[in-house]
Amino acid sequence: MIRRTSYATRCQIPAISRRIPTRILSRSLQVATNTPSSISQRKAQSRIAEIDRLRPAPQPLVDNFNRRHDYLRISLTERCNLRCVYCMPSEGVELNPNESILTDEEIIRVSNLFVRSGVTKIRLTGGEPTVRKGIVDLVSRLCELKSRGLQSIAMTSNGIALYRKLPELVENGLTHLNLSLDTLDPFKFELMTRRQGHETVMRTLDLAIRLPGIQSVKLNAVIMKNVNDNEILDFVELTRKKPISVRFIEFMPFSGNKWNKDKLVKSSELLELITGAHAQVKKLSDEVNDTARTFQVCGHRGTFGFISSMSDHFCGSCNRLRITADGQIKVCLFDNREVSLRDLMRNGASDGELLQVIRAALGEKKEKHAGMEDIDVLNNRPMILIGGVQNWLRRREPRARVTSLGAGIRRQQERRFISSKIAQRSKEDENLVTRLTHVDGHGRPAMVDVSHKQSSRRTATAHGRIYIPKVAYDLIMTPSKAQEDDLLESRSENDESRLRKSKARSKGDVLTVAQLAGIIASKRTADLIPLCHSVPLSHISVSLSAEKHADSPTPLENNQVASFEESDNWGYSIRCCATATCDGKTGVEMEALTAVSVSLLTVWDMLKAVAGKEMIIGNICVTKKTGGKSGDFERDVK
């Protein structure tokens, strides 16, 4: 692959001249610029410039309320390596197939069209923009539009995968950076994003501050009541020594993020809190189209501000347009109407026709979005699919979705459902962990609320195994010959061995007792596991069988017992299988696992007299599940 020359390299000839004598450099440049190919190239460039000069410049993008739109946000991908609670629904989202996402060429074409129409700032968003392949090269190509009026290239990122790419992105033209960070507590970060990575984001922030090419570094924090609203002063403290702008964003409603106004913390409340803690807070002047009202604590290097989309909207000065990753233009973040520029481009539309559609969409933009009580949350995309905060996850069959702009209707095919529980992770996402469902926003243990769920038939099957030595296996397989064995043993074994076997047999039939113990334990799961729901089981079956393995399987690959490694004792085990069934609002996996676990523990207890130092319990897992929102699954366990 040919790497595109960086913006800094193209623009900074003096860096080369440090290594080459001036007279040689100037002579070489003179020769190079007088070659036939270079002369022909200059003529072609001159001709293109002449055509551009004669072509009438497109009119600025102005809506019916005289708002000039010079700011374009482009979502590069719907994928993300975080799953923030305010950004995507817990059940997952629908993603477009890769072929439906705008290509680099389409992004450059659309960007060029908007820049020619007066756009001076482009912000790259997602999903998470840094997970898109070729992001550095794309920024470099966008940088070429600065000769046509583009003034800044910005990016909004969660900072996880950005750390390694940031220097090269800045070198190729990135000028502004917004980092999304909703908490300064690493543990709470994991709860809010359902992933780890807090330390990486902080490293990215410090790196961004040090890079000279970045003109602005902002930190975006979505504030939710009783989740992170107790960290406001900690965020403000960051601005004491760091030249950043911390922006507190009101929790906004999108499909699936379970928004309600009780979670909203108004910006006025936050400002009152900050001014109560800091005596000298001054209001800074804002640009005409700023979304944030900016303040500064006297003596601090950085600033803080508020984006009050819900309590005090800034629609009157809105200058933003959005292009989603699948090529739809959105004229308002809270408007569910869209029109596909991608489809028009792929059907051969000219630039003039694209501009006509863009202006028609802009003509539909309302003076302001609806109030908190009236925003159409159900029909708008989740935030992850719009671009602006931060995903990805099992696929279902494609299904159609209909969207409209005014009277226009289009049908979008081949969308994928992605489950939030099984992720196809990017390389940057390999070491991240799944969400913690039994912990509240303050890190305290909490039972999951299932009151809103519908009752349904649910089943779960679990398996497990206890590995035993040959003496224990023989004891289980021949319990009816106890007296005969005792007679034989008296001739070949010492008194201690006979005593141990007699003690083990005195407890009764090992497998039957273990089976009863598993059934009883399954019905008492909620008493044993603190945050489990009490489930009305309709059926529980437990079976145990002693097995001899010809291939002598090893139970614990990384934790073997030394005395067993050189013996044949791994060739014997007792396998337990338990199936639990109920008609209820939550699954019965825990009931099945409890039955297997207690059954195997009972076996260990009954055989410890003869094999207490040698037995190992392992391989306990759920092997089959049916019912419930997360769907059915089955795994093959030998």
C-alpha cells in the first residue's frame, strides 16, 4: 500500500533544507520544476483553477430562519470499542453491512461539496472514528480541502485507540480534539462504558495537551443524576493545571438509552454547585455558534462550560449538519427525518443534484427541537448510529427500515442486529471486559430489576465433573459387594486403608445422595447466591454417572497436581448433569449451576476419606439455554 505524504511533509520544505545545502536544493528544485512533466502539470492545474474561477460559487447553506450552516459532522463508522449506557441500548443496535457505509471517496466528495458551499469546519465522529481503517489517510485527504476554504478538522473520540494514532493524525491535519470521558473514577468508568480503559483515556488526554499541532482540546462529560453528578468539582479541578475545556453535557434522549427527566441534571444546578465552591468564576465570551456557555475559575489554566441541549437549547444559532456513517443527512440531532446522499451518489447523481437535495433537507429544518416532554425518542436513532458520542456486537437476519423526509420515503435493506452480549471485537477491544449487571451507579451491589419483563418458559442445562482416583471409582462401582471386598481387603490391605473404605461406605450410596443434594440446592439457590432472584422451578433433574476414560483426560491444564501427573488416576471421573425449568421473568442458569456444584461437592465429601487429597472438581459450565431475551444457545461438552 502506498502511504500518502503527510500534510506536514508537504507544507514544510524548510525541514528538508536543514539536511541539504541551500544551493544544491534550489538548483534541484529549479531543474525539477522545468521538466516537461512538471510544466504539463502546472498547465493542467492552471486550467482547473481557471474553470473553478469561472464556475459560479455555490450559495451558502442557509435555512428558512436565516441560520448559516458552516459546520459539518461526519460519522465515519457505527462501530465502537465502548458501550456507553447513554449512547446505545443494552439489547444492542442494528448496524449496516460494510458495503452500506460511505467509502473514503464518497466522504471526500461530500466534504468537498459542503466546503464549496461555505462549510469551514468538519468534525469526524462515530461510533468511534479511530476504529475505521485508513483514518490517517482520510484526514490527510480532507486536509487538502483547506485550499478551498476548510479551516479546521476536528475529531470526537473516546480516546481508547487514539493514543497510538494521535501524533500521525495531527501531523496530517487534525486541529481540534474532543475526548469523551464521563467519570474520573476507573471503576465507575467500567460501569458507564461497560469496558475498561480509563487509564488509556487519561494518557491520551495528556498526549493531546503536549502536541503543538492541536489548537483545542476539550473533555466532554455526560452528566446523569446519581451516577456521576458527584464528580463535577473534580472535573473542574482538572482545569487548574491543564489547558483544556471541560464541557458538561445534559443527558439527552435517544432510542434505547432509557432517558427520563429524573436522570437529567440541569446546567444551572451544576453552575450553582461550582460557584458555591469557587468564589471567583468568570463568564467568558462565546462565539456566535458555540453550543457551550463557557466559564473559568480565576487562576485556572483551563475552562469549563455547559451544553444545555435540554434545559436551555441553543437552536437559534445552530450551524450544524450531520452525515451518518451510512450516508444519511440529518439536519437536527433530534429530528428522525433523513435522506440518503449515499444512494443518490451511487445512482449517478451530479454534484448539482446532491446540492439540490441538501438544500431541500435544510429547508425542512425546524426553528427549534421539541421540548423534553415531546421529543420523539422512539423513532430517532440511538446515539451510536448518529455520531457524536460512542459500538458493536451477534448478527441477525437483515430487516428493512423505512425513513422519510417530508413526503419522501426510502427503504433501507440489509441491516444487522448486533447483540450487546457477544462482541466481534476489534484489536483495540481485545482486553476489555463485559458489563457488570449487579452493581449500581455508585458501585454498590444491586439486584437486577426484572419487573418489566414478560414471563416465559426458560430452561438451562449445566454440566460438571469431579476427577477421582481408581480406588474411589472401584468403591462407587461395587457398593453391593462390600462384605466380600472387606474380606479380600483384609488379606491385602493394612488396617488404615480398610478403615477409610469402611468410613466412606457408611455414608451410603454416593451418587444417590449427591443427586438429592443437587436437587435440594437448586431449589435454595436464592438463599445461597445473594443477588439471585427466587425462581419458582417447575422441574429440576440431576443425574450422575461414573466414567472411565480411555484417553485419561487432564482436568486442569494449567493447575495440575504433581502427584497425579505421573499416574493413571485421571482416567476416572463422575460426570454430573442438571437441567432446571421454570415459567418466569429470569433465567435458571444459576439453578442448574448450583445443582451441579453442590452434587459434585457432595461426592467430594463422601469420598474424602479415601481420596480427599487427590480429587479435583472442574469443567462446570452451562451447556444449553432456552428462552429469554438473549436467545437460545447450546455448546458441545464431552
